[in-house]
Amino acid sequence: MKSFEIPAFYRSPLISAIKNKRKQADKLKKDFSPTKLDFGALDIYLARHFGFCYGVENAIEIAFKTVQENPDKRIFLLSEMIHNPQVNADLIRSGVRFIMDTVGNMYIPWSELDKEDIVIIPAFGTTLETEKTLQSIGIDPLRYNTTCPFVEKVWNRSEQIGNKGYTIIIHGKPKHEETRATFSHSSQNAPSLVVEDLEQAKLLEKYIIKTCDLNLFYTEFQGQYTEGFDVEKDLERIGVVNQTTMLASDTQGIADFLKNCITEHYLLKEDTISERFADTRDTLCYATNDNQSAVRNLLHIEADLAFVVGGYNSSNTSHLVELCEAKLPTYYIEDNSKILSQQEILHFDLHTRLEKLSLDYLPHNPKPQILITSGASCPDAAVENVIKKLLTYYPNSYSIDDVIREASL
């Protein structure tokens, strides 16, 4: 796989040594067991896969290279490059300005841009409508395009099944940039509908099998379907694609549920299912799958607590938190600055969508067992900094350098 040139300050000597050693021993990436770091006074277990994915490193390389190569031009990002506060803050310090926020509210009106400006498309991609707006200004929207290849794969698959007469069901968060982009692209080829979770898929079932007033669909799914969507006929042939940062198991669960619904309603046999339901399992992102599988294996460890490091608006990171929360106390933090002391920690609560202060969060047993992972948009350096902060509370622990030497053997 291609390697990217990203700023050195995002790298971590410790994490790089560990990842390189594991890559050499497991080139086919079939071993999802965690890495144990024995610091003497505590054990830290790292998930097998975490941190920057291919699409994120690609986006970061393009963005910083664009800044370096165009010192005399105004450079804009459509919205956040990725959902990580450190990376976005670094780009702002480099002079990059954001045109809109993550839900599409404008910071800078289009009228302020001209054809000499550079506009970078973030890793989530953008809508066809935004591309046309940029073209009308005289800006080529694809020249500095950092859209993740795996997001584009979903778009391409949507086009393929849309051209075969299937309606596109998108599993995603309706307001997320990637979902909006995928919806825009799929809408060009077929009727499209966003389904947020399994509960909404179950709501959709009654419209597929036509057991209710079909007009209620337009209220229950308001803002989530394409213009002109015909609930009477547009749910007779469907295919499910996804926002790549969702839980892979949730996407598969929704696809399986709707497939069963279609199969039973139309009395289909195994060899005729494809007449009404498209197979789209190949749209699941490898990095999302790997990170989630790695966390499931990480959770086999009998540990005291878990840290998940990443941006609070990161969809893929939030799903890692959900997996961990189901098993043990979990602290979702942006970086090591949220670890205030040995007794206090600020962390994000997914349920209230607010940061909260927790006390006495570290265990008092003789040798704590701590799990750590991070989202696909989180620099490895942020994970190492969390480890360093924790070690300050255990003065008899081994040093980072000692562990790096051992990991490099």
C-alpha cells in the first residue's frame, strides 16, 4: 500500500515501532489480537489497528503539500479536512480558511471567492451541487480533491446498481458530510433514501410490504429522500450502501434485515433474490472494518478501563467508543490535555453530546490494565502523548524508550 508524506509531528516513535513490528509479522493483517506494552507498574494494551487510515493520510498529504506549493494564493477548505481538532487547527495556522461548517452552514459566502483561489475538497467528498457552484466561479473542484478512495468506491457502486434500476438505501447520519455527498451522487442515478439505523430500517419495512398509509412515509423520512421519491414503486428493488465510518456490523444488520423483508414479501428463492435486492457488501471500508474488529479483540482482555482518542465529531471514533462502553468504563478524549490529573479527567459523553468531568477514574489495584485505541483521523502522536501522561502517574514504570527498544527487536 502506498506510503504518504505527512508532517513528522503527527508520527510517534513508539507507535511506529509497534506497527512496523506487527506488520512484518502479519503481512496479511489476519491477526487482530492487541499489543501488550508492559510498563512494569501498569500494562497498556493497544488495539491491533488504529489511527490514520489510507484516506486520511492521503488527504493530509495533499492539503499540506498544497499549502507549501502555493504560498502566494488564498487556500480554502470546504469544511473540516477530517474530524480531528488538531489537524484542522494546524491547517488554520498554515493560513487555510474553512468555507463552511460540518453541516453546511456557510462561514464564507461564495461571492467572496474568485477563480484564482484554491479550494480543497475534504476526505468526506462533497455534493455535486457544490462542485457546480465552484465551477461557476471558475474553480476546478477536482484539482485539489482529497476525497477518500473508499468513499468514491461507494459512489461508484451506487451508480452501478442505480443504473440497474435499484433504489439506493444509504446507511448513514443524514447531516454528516459524507452522507450528504453520497446522497448527492447516488441521486443522479436513482431514487435514494438515507436510513440512520436499524430502527429506521424497521420503520421502512411497513412501506416495503405496504401495510400502512404510504403517505406517512414522507413525514417519517422527511429530508432523507430524493425529490420525486415514489414510495409506491421505489422500494420494490433496493440496494444498501453505507457512510464508510458507520459500524460495519450495523450496516450489515440493516442490509440483512431489508433483504429478509424483500425476500419474504416477494416470496423470493435464493437464486432470485438479486432481482430485487442488490449485493453491496463490497462497499464497507477496510479501515472501518479493521479498527472495529481490532477493538472487539481488544475487549477480550480483562481490563480496568479504556481510552478512545479522537475528535468528538468523528463518526468512526464514536462507534469505537460504543463498542468499548458496552464492556468497561471508557473515556473518550481528544488528546492528553483532557487528562487533568491522577484524579480528574474531562471526557466526552456520547449520550449527552457534552464533555463531562469524572473523578477517581484510575484504578487502585497494584498493576492496572488499560486499553487504548483511536479513530481513523487521530494522529499516532496523540496516542503516544496519552500514554506518556498516564506514565507520569506511575513513577516506577518503565520508560517509553525502553518499550520502543523492545518493540523494535
